[in-house]
Amino acid sequence: MRKKPALLSLLMLVSIGAAVIANSSGALGFLAQKGEVKIDEVLIFTKLTPEQKTQAVEVALGDSRIQGILEGEDDYRITVSDVFDIQKTERRIALIPKEGVALVELQIYRDYGQEFGVKVVKVTVELLKGEAMEIEESPEVRKPKVNEGIISTDELLGNPSKYQGQVLRVAGVVSDLGLLRGPYFRLDGKVTVCYLYDDTNIYPTQIKDKIQNGDRVVVTGKFLGDIVYAEKVEKVAS
């Protein structure tokens, strides 16, 4: 894919003002395990509006310190999320978003031939003042561009940061083909695959009349955010 400077990928866990309940054995179970009592549920509330997320990005990119970090960089992604306070009751944990505060995360990619580097910068933005309150800059991590071998959807979802930005091969069963809005289908009902992006469109040659829901396939593509941008889809024997 071609580079997309300042690609804004607004992360929303659930609809604004809604809540989701996760079992303590799920993705947020680590919070419960740290408590002295058994936690049955974790409630997550989200509050930031799309307008606030856009404002947060503008504030972050307008900060002179961030401008200095991004000087000369032309390949990076931006995500925006709430900043949470943790409130624990006897049987559950609630993550309550802080009023007027947003977290802007920049992932900066650098090309080193057979490897690429990823540097993460987190900016805590106070929306009412329009200021960057705190900037956290992590060391660059280098990864091979291509991950060898075939991985499962569970492996990918269990270690998303490990595979972020890599070209990988992930195996699974096709689902939701023709049912999602846009050029997407899912593997095992978990991992979203995009087959039409930038100048790439593999639908006519590799998908139409060639695979269908329920087929077992191996998808080769780049994993960005939470989507695999497919370069090849191969049907395999069940």
C-alpha cells in the first residue's frame, strides 16, 4: 500500500454513551486479576465524539514538540481513544472516561530494507484548553517486514502489536463475505480482511466465484490497525 501520512483511524470501543460488559476471562480480565476480590464483569463507557477526536488530533499535530518528532517522517498512523479512570465495586470494574481528555497515539513507520521500524508516541490532550498535557515517546522497535509461516486468527488477535505493520499469512474460515458494508470479509468471524484499497483490488481475480463463506483459506496481506489488507487469498483443502 502507498504511504498515508496522518491517517486518522478513530478507535471507538462501542457507540458513544453506551457500555460493553466483558467477562473477567476476556481481554480486560487482567484488570480483575489484580484485585483482591473476584471480578465478574468489566464495564467500559466511551464518551468522545467524532468532533472531539478530530480536535484532539489537531491539537496533537499542532504541538511544536510533535512537529519536531514528525519532521522528515512521511509514514505514520494516528488513533484516538478515551482516557479512563478505574472504578471498582465489589463485583465489577468500571472504566469511566475522563471528561474533556483524549489520548492520541502516533505510530511512526520507517523503512530499513528487509526490516521496518515502529516508534509509538502518545499524547494526552486536554480538549477544553486545547493543549497537549503529556507526551510519552517510546523507543523504536524493529521488525522483519514479512512474518514467516502461517498463523491462526487466535494468534493474531492474541498478539496484535507483535504483527502490527507486518506482511503475514493468516489461516481461517471465510465468513461475512457479501454481508459487510465495503470490500471486506472476516476470517473465523474475528479478523477483518480488506480486498479493495489504494490501487489493489483482488476481488475479480481471487475472490469472485472462487471462494465463498465456509471456505478455508490462507490470506497474505499487511496487518494495520485491526485489518489485514489482502494481497493474496488462497483456498486450501478442508
